Amino acid sequence: KGKGKGKGKGKENEERKEAEAAAREQIAELRTKLKEVLEVYLKFLDQGLQFYDTFLRALSKDEIQAKWADPKPDPNEVVAPSVSSCRVFLGDLCRYKSLALRSLVALEKRKPRQDGEQQEGRIESDPDPGSKIRIPADRTAPANDVAPAAQDRTALAIASSSAKKYWLAAYKHYQKAVEAWPFGGAPFNQLAVMHASSGENDDLLVMYGYVRSLSAITKPFRSSRQNLLLFLQANRQRYDALSSSSSSGRPFDACHTLSVRYTRLYGMLYDGINIDSQFPDVSSAAFGELYNALDSPPLRRRLTSPPLPPLASPSPPLPRPSAPSFSEAPLSQMALLAIFFVWHALHSPSSPSDKAGRSGAMTVEGGLNAPEEGEGEGMMKSRSICVLIRLLEALLIAACNLLMASPDSSSSPSPSPSSPSPPTP
């Protein structure tokens, strides 16, 4: 009986080893196929970058000629919108290529090393025209050359560096798209997407980018509405986590807390979710957080300084560009968002079905005639508008206090007025 049991266990071990070997082979095959797909995808992105770079050069020449022909050209008649769109496309391609390169790096890092394994070399096109990055190939070399493992590490390091360059190039293309034609919403949406994927949890800045995209004068980006609604869903989860963390006594960054709370407040007025039950508590907490931040000089400086450009959360970490996405300070962003949501509440329908069926640009195209509404809905809308107007008033008073307390103020030294008390909803 003992010998029979031993033979049975040995057979089970052999079957398990065979199954593990088959699984490893299958994983290796899938990894090889995924690498081939990434290689083809990267070549496709290279072709797109080359095409749009050539097209952008031609558009720039046409724009220069148009400006020489007419000293005051109409922005809608020259090629500035096309230049801006081309910049957005270039930024998208650079961003996609950065993500693809980082996926390729992660795939190679997880690959099990085998004896005699060789890595095929490839050419990386650079986002700047005229330069190339070569990922070295692990070819058969004399014994005194660099070991294959060291060459693989060098190739991965170069691919990681290339991913960082493409991320920065995407950011610069979106900024130049705004500079070329600031009347379109697409570049603002893409900048908001970069901030949302950065892992910095600056909810207020992301919302500001989506709102700038929705409120673009000439060409709002309609997809920003859906992006904003999805982002507000994630913000609600962060707000709930923030509330539970506050009750447990865990510390949180004050600016992060303020950003989450005000995004929740504005989002509640945009999508109307839980506005009946949670609005008083959310608004009171947001006002209290704001005045606590204004009483702290370091936090006050952060609220009155332009925001930092976006990082990238996926591994490997990417550098921060030198110029910010938006020049407005967080305090100014809060005031501008308050204006937008007051206007949105005045001109948007109260019915959730009507609101869901309209695009994000409905406030631009809808006009001033709002549909009729019930008494309860009208009271809720009026209440929301009053709170937002008081918020705007509080922000303006805080800005005046900061100016009067500034050492560069031309007025005679005097004690700055105290911060107003938080308004009750």
C-alpha cells in the first residue's frame, strides 16, 4: 500500500510539473504575441507622427502667408484651428507611444531570463524631428563584450527614457494647441486627461480642465461631459474615503482635502446626485476647509500660485514639465468654476432624463429659456445658486484680503480684515 501511495504521489507531481510547464509555454507565447503587437503599434504611431509633423509644417507656412496678406485675419478663416487640431493629434500620438513604450518595458521586465536569449534591436523615433534613439540589439559578441543581461538593462533604460520624452512632448503639443487657437475645447480636455491619469489626486484641477473644454467659445469638446461625469464618480469615492479617514484620525494633505471637497460640492450641483441629503454637510465642510487653508500662510501661497504640470502615475515615473497646464491659481479656478456652475444651474434643465440626453455644450447652445419645473426642484436650484453666489463672494473677499495683506501693497500698513465666517447653506 505504501509503494502504491508513493507511485500515486509521484504521478501527481509529474502531472503538476507538466501542467506548469505547459502554462509557462502558453504565457511565453502570449508574451511574444503581445510584444509583436506592440512593435506593430509603435511603427503605426511613428508613421502618424511623421505625417502630422509634415502636415503641421505646411499649415504653419499657410498661416504665415495668411497673416502677411491680412494684418487682422479672422481666426475662423485662417488655419489656426487646423494647427490646433494637428497639435492635439500629435499630442495624442506621443501620449499613446509613451504608454506603449512603458508597456513594452514592463513586459520585458517580467520576462523570465533564459540562457542564450537574444533581444532584437529596433529604432525609436524621437518626438523632436531630426533625431533618433536606437535601442541596442543583443547580438552574438566576443567573450570580453558586455554581458547580454547588461545590454538588456541598457535597452530597457533607453526605452524608459524615450517614454519620458514622449510624455513631455505630448504635454507641450497640448499647450501649443491652446496657444494656436484658444477657442477650442479639445486641448483642455486632453490636459485634464493627463492630470486625471497622473495619480496626483488634484481633483479641482481636473474638473477645471473639463469645464474649460465644455465652455470653449467656438468649439466645445462634447466628450468632456462624459469624461467629467466619470471623473465625478471617482471623486465621490475619494470623498467617502476622505470622510472615513478623517473620522479615523489619519492625516491628509490640506490642499488635497480642499480639492476633493470642492470638487464634490461642484459635482453635486452638476450631476445632482445626493444633492437633497448631502448638500448642506458638503458645502459646510468645503467652506470650513477653505478658511482654514486661508489662515495658513504656506497653504495660502499654494492656493495663490499656478498649479504644477502633470506627472504620470504608471511605472516608471515620468518627469514634470517646466510649464504649468493652466496659468490660473487654485483660488482663481474655484471662483471661475463657481461662475460656470451658477450659469449652468440657471440654464440647464432640472429633469435628470433631459440632463442626461443633452450634450456637454448644451449651455452654449441652449439659450436662456429653461423648461418649467416643479416647486421643489425650483427651490433646490435656487438654493444651489445662492450658495454658489455666496461662495464666489467669499472667494472675492479672500482675494481682497490677500491683496491688502501683501507686502507689495501700495496702501499704508494696516491690519488685514479677518476672514469672513463660512456661510451657512
